[in-house]
Amino acid sequence: MRIQRWSLLSLCFLLPLATQSLREMPLWSAEKSFELGNLIEPFDPPPLAELEKKTEWIDQPVLDGMEVMRAYLKAKGKPQLSVKQALALHNDSDAHNGQILSTLGQLAPADGKGVDFDATLVRHVSGDLKSTNPLLISSVTEFEFQGLTSFGYLSFDRDFHYFAPTETVVSWQTSKDRLVDKFILRDDLTWSDGKPITARDVQFSFQVIMTDAVVVPAVRTGTDQLRWVEAYDDQTFVIFHKRALATNTTNLSFPVIPKHIYQASIAEDPRMTTSDYHSRLEDHPVTGGAYTLVKRVRNQEFVMRRRESYYRHQGRQVRRKPYFKEVRVKVIEDANTALLALKGGQIEEMILRPEQWASQTGDESFYARNTKVTALEWTSFHFVWNIKTPYFSDPRVRQAMSWTFDYDELFETISRGMYQRNRGTFHPTSWMFPQDGPEPYHQDLDRAEDLLDAAGWEDSDGDGIRDKVIDGKRVPFEFTMLTYQSQTGIQVATLMKECLDQIGVVCHVKPTEFTVLTQRVRDHQFQGAMGGWGSGTDPDTSTNIWVSGEGRNYGNYSNPRVDELFEQGRHEFDRKKRAVIYGEIHKLLWRDQPYTWLFYRNAFYAFSKKLRGYNFSPRGPFDYSPGFDSIYKPAAAP
Amino acid sequence: MLHYLVRRIGMGFLTLLFITFVVYGLVRNMPGTPLTTDPAMMDPSKQISAEEIQRLEKLYGFDKPWYQAYFIWLGNIARLDFGKSIPQNNKPVGALIAQRVPATLILSVTSLVLTYLLSIPLGLWSTVHSGSASERLVSTLLYMLYSLPSFVAALFLQILLAVKLGWLPLFGMTSDGYDTMSTFAKTWDICQHAMMPIICFTYGSLAYYSRFIRANMQEVVRQDYIRTARAKGVSPRRVIWHHAFRNTLIPLVTLMGLTLPGLLSGAVILEQIFTWPGMGRLYFESIGQRDYDTIMGLTLMFSLLTLLGQLLADVLYAVVDPRVTYH
């Protein structure tokens, strides 16, 4: 009986709350009415003839990414070794690494002679493909899938120079006032269902991205800086910008979806995930790139096949034939299993973990089928100091932190010589790094102690811990360092703690779950934290890290001169002049030490010995042009 | 019995409400939201504006207090809408879970059946041969197996059976040419892929269950009624099977009841090592990604199965023990 009474009481309590909530809500069912492009401010594009009449155009490069790479490799000179010799090498020194890369990185002849066009490549990814829809792209796996299957009208080379690819574009022009970009597409482009790819698809995609009910935050960011995209005919589209900025080029490109496929269905299911029609499209997408999806087994693999209608049009070859007949992508989350699969020949390339590079890929079980290469990647790691805490508001304290750290121990013991010294926010090999760039810090405890003394942090009560009177209270220098839960993260933070112990500063290392760590730093709820950044294609992408009040300025750094310089950089179009601006930013940041910059992490890759033509950009071997396109299998073994 | 069932179901319903309320409160109060680790938020080259973040938070209901959001979730559940997974591109949670069920069941049901088929005879054999050299050897082996972490065993098995001998596939659930195989070949293909995960799933519980049965049997065989049966000249086989084993069934049935949620919970590490698309990884990932609806969908499912398992065990008591009746 008691149970029944409780049940009734509970229901009396719960039901009104539940029904009230139901009336207020639903999160998912009460979607707003669909209005295509409702986030776009009203704009009336001029007729094309009028635009042509009043605009002075600057021609922009329309290039073949493969030929750009060919010219780059030619300028570097001939490889020192034959392919056979390179394949016999063990990659155990910088010299061997350079020899393997320069030899096996050579491209196939322009006419494709010697390429095994019937070959299949088995790739590896560590996370599944969540969506095949280019607008829903978010993770690395989706970027790699879209790289092979999607249509694009803008690309960039290994030095991050943007160009329009000859595969899809006839011409690209920018108005002299930098407010308008005009593209003319080729007329021999088709979707995988045989329908032509036109400028109307580009305009439609822009409108879809800029629709409130369509949830695509990743692709809307940047695209929302465009004023309008107008398709004047099937081949010509013009992009109007809101402001004349150097960063306009990076915003020009957004994913394109086929208008004829989505225009009738998008209003009914704006998230493109739930209707039967969109669910079917997920597994059978209409693609515009060199490959098309032929098989998808969730959480296991997806398979793409070369699309004849991509490189042949009306019975003749109009584009370079993609090198692989089929690309299978295996999803293997566990790094050990992936390495065993690589050694067993079940996958043909993978990213190696530093410990795999150092200790699990040096014997014949690895070299029997594979080789490995490492290359510079602009991925940097640091300690970020929260300037709004009493400990790190004084730049002298932050400088003291940087003089305290034992870099030799980091590079010789923890990283086993695989990382490089970090020299600030921009990579030393980048165009924005200043000519008289700063030299890296080294451990100098005397200097660190002098700086802390000067900043007022002294051991006044003789307890071995430095302290300082702040707002009438004696505050010991004792803070918490958040770090991620990987072995390297914990080792590096613990090393810092041990170093700080020697100068009377107490540091508590707190390994923290990634999501918690991310949220804490985003909310500025930390004192010190370890972190890392990859690189964007333009230094302006660092604005959100360094400009006062920006979202990724986790340490609350604020320097009006830096803010001003970032704004200047955005309005300067000449790369040399921009380099001077960003060089000054680099030096100011180095002086202020809002971070203690630690190390750059290289790219570590393993490739099957059957593969050739891989080269690296600062963002790895795939994320640039030609990237994946240049990789091939030769028809004959060396 | 009917009255008892109604009361138990009522209690179960309240327990479910309590569990889901507490879990919802916990997950909503953990630092971070599904947007925190969204790749769109992590891309260093782009920054989603504060207005866009606010818009998304409103859209997903993160601007509401958690207790209010709980009742919204509850209301949706009442209409059999389990919500959508934000990190999985708004895929319906029901479909996401359904996708993982077959793979999870292949491993768990096979493993459970194997465990019982092997552990009961092994437990009984150990009882009969208690104290003998062979029994001690088997016990030692079982203890060793019980102490061996499954992820270590998995790695050894992979190296031995897949890499060195090439007898079994290294990872995944199907081979490349699976689509073109005959039904028999497809079944055999899945069996081959499942073999190593099943071995890893099974050996630990085999050791545990057989020791559990042996321990219970040791207690029962010392009872007076067993001595009486033996004195009456009942055959040793019948004494063990009919008189002793039946009386050890009650704790075994409790254990069986508790394994019901385990059938669908999967195993995080083994699924990751063997690239097996099971439920464990889904749960683990959804917690890391603060995928509220998926966490709650799985929590509800596991809670429901736990309660059902307990109810089933209680009902089975009456079946295996005539002394137990419910009013």
C-alpha cells in the first residue's frame, strides 16, 4: 500500500511539471518555419553588365595544384637516391628522413605513365564518418572524405597560397576595391548523378548555409562574412563581400551541395538528417568530386570509387584521371590495432603516435611492408597563464615561468628528440615569423628568481614558498596547472612542477578530462593550463587567440598595440607588408609571455612501400593541393 | 502474484524516474556541453561568434535550467522520442542505439551462453573432484585467467591468431567482400571476426562463474539432506545434479538476473581494440562529448534492463524454489 501512495504522490508532483514543460518547449519538434537564406542581410546585386562596366578586375591565379607541386619539387633538385635505395632505408636520422621523403615524394609523370590506375588504396582513420553531407562536415574524417568526393572552386598550395583549380574553374577575378570576386566555372562539370554542376548550385548552397533552421555552425563561420553570392548564369557567379579585407579569400570557399537534390527537401527537414529522403542520401550521396561513395558500413569502413564522369565528359577525357580506382577507408580507433593492421598489410597508411614512431616501428616487422616519414607541422604546445589571477598579471612572473622550465629534459628525455623548440606564436618556417625572431628560452633559475623578487614574490616568512601581500593579505605562490590526460601532457606539467619547486613556487598538476579542460579554459576558470594549437592558413586566424576579449583568448591577454596590429594586418593585402605586421605581433607576444611556449610537434606518418608521391604541408600530407591527389601506386615494382 | 507484480512494476517506475532524474542532473552539471568539443568550436582557423553559440544553446535547450530540461526530456520519452545526438549530426538517439544492438548482442549473448555451458559442468566437476591434483590445477588456471586483464589478452590473441598465424581477422566485424558472400559465408565471416572478442569476453566470467558454482556447491554438499540421499543409496550423479545443484540455483538465478543489462552494455576497451561497433564505445564517447540525449537514452535502457532483470530473478526464485511464493 505504501508504494501505491508514493506513486500517487509522485505523479501529483511530476505531472504538472511535465505538462508545463511540454507546453513551453519542445526542443526538437517546434522548429521555426523555413525561410531560405533568412540570415542574409537584404542585398540587391547589380546586373552583370553593370558590374562589368563599373569594376576594374585583378586576375587571380587559376592553377593546377599538381603542377605547382611539380615545380616546387623540381626547384628542390633531384632526389639523391633511387626508389629501391630509399625503400631499403630505415628512417633513423634526419638525413634518412630527407632522402626517403625526397625520393618517394616524386610525382607521377604528367601523362600518368607508370601509374597503376587499377590500384586500390586502403586508408586508416580513427573516427567514423558521421555524415557524407558536405554542409555537415566537422571532424577530420569528414574533411578527408569531402577532399575526395566534393566539388570545390578554391584551393591552396603547401605554402598556403590560394588559387582556383584548373579542374573546375576557368577564371577568377577580384575587383580592385577587394569587395567582389568573380568566378567562371567550367562547363564540363557534372554531379555523380549526371546533372551539371553550375553556379546556381553555389548560390543555393550559400543560401542554405545562411538559413537559420539549418544547423551548420562550422561552415557558416566565415561564410557569414559574405554579403551575397549571385549566379548570373550557369557558369558565372559573383561573391560580394561586406568589407575589403585580406581575409576575404579564406572566406570565399564553402561546401557546395546539388541544388536539384536539396531544393525541394530542405524546407521539410532543414537539418538534413531525419527525413527518409535525407537518410537515403546519407548513404547514397550525390557527389561532385573525383570519387563517389559506393559502400558505407558504419563504424567500420567506407569505400569510394573513381568516378568516370568526373574526368570524362561527352566521350573524351577532360581532366586528369584520379590515380586510384578505389579508396577504402578503415575505421580503427585503437592505435595498437591500427599498427598491427599496417604491419599485416590490411591498411596502407596511418598517422603514428610519437611512441609508435620511436619504439614500435624500427624492426623488420614494420619495414617489411612499410616505411615512415616525419615532417614539420605547425602544431604548437604551451602553458597558458591566466593574467587575471594575482599570480600571472605581472609579465615578469610569466617571464620567470619561462626561464624556470627545463627544456633540455623535455626535448631529450620526454620527447626523445622528436619535437622542436617553440619560438612563439608563429612557426619559424612561416612567412609571418619575424626576420630577427626571438631565440628560445632556456632554463635559468637565477634569472627566474630575480624576476620573481622584482615582481614582489619573495619568501617573506621563510617557509620555502614565495608569497606576496595582495589587498592586505599574504598570498603564497601556489597555483593549479590543468593539463590533459595524455602521458606527454602529464609528464610536461609535472616537469614544470618540479622546476617550480626549486624556486619556491608550488604547482599542483591536475590532469583533467578534455571536455572539462576545454570548458574551464574557455570560461577562464583556471590559473595555468597546458594546451596546443594547430595552424590556420592565415595569421589572422590567431586574432581570436590574442585580441582583447576574443573567444580563444583564454588567458585574458590584452595589449592594445597587438589588437591594433591584428586590425592592420586584416586591411593589408601585400604579403610582405603583412609579414612585417605579424612579425611585430610575434615579438610583442614573446616579450609579454602570455604563454610559456614549449614545443612543436611533428607529423609522423607510416606509408606502405607500394605508395609514392606523398609530400607534406605544415598541415600534414593531405590538407592542401595536391595532397591526396598526388599519391599513387606504380604499375611496376622498383 | 499479480498484486506482487503490479507493486514491483510501480516501484520500478519510481526507481526509473529517480535514476534518470539524478543522472540527468549529474550530466547537465558536468562542465561542458555538447558544443564544447564540437569540432566546429575547436577549429583554430574559425571562431563561432558568441551570438551563434547563444543561438545554438537556445536551440538545443541549454539555456534552460537542468530540472526543467529533464521534464522536457521526460515528456519526449513519454511520446517515445529519445531525442537527437548533437555530436552525431542530430541523428535520432533511437536509431543510434538500434544500430549498435546487433553487434553488441552477438558478443554478449554468445559469451553468456558459452559461459553457462562451460562454467556449470566445470563447477560441478570441481565439486566432485574437490581437492584432487587435477582440480587444483584447473583452479589455478582459472585464477590466472581471472587475473589476466582482457585488453592484455586481446593484444596477445591479436598478435598470435591474426598476425603470426593468420587464422582470424585482426579487427572489424566483416571482411571486405562481405556483400558478395553467400548467407553461409556471411555467417562464417562474422563468426570468425567475433571469435577473438568472444574469447576475451568469456574467459574472465567463465573463471568467476565456475568458482561461484563450486563455492555454493561446497556449502550444499555438506548439508544433512545430501548425506541422507547418499545414505539412501542415491547415485553420486543424481546427488550432485538433482539434490545439490538445484539448491545452488537461487544465487545463480540472481546472478543471471543481474547479467541482463550487461547483455547490451558492451565493453569499451574490447570494442575499441577489435573495432567492434558495440554499445560500450557509444556510451563512453557520449559521456566525453556531453551527448545528453544519448547518455540518457542509454541510461534509461540500462536502468530498465536492470530492473527487469531483478524482477525476472525474483520470479524465477519461485520457479526454482518451491518454498518461495509471492503474495
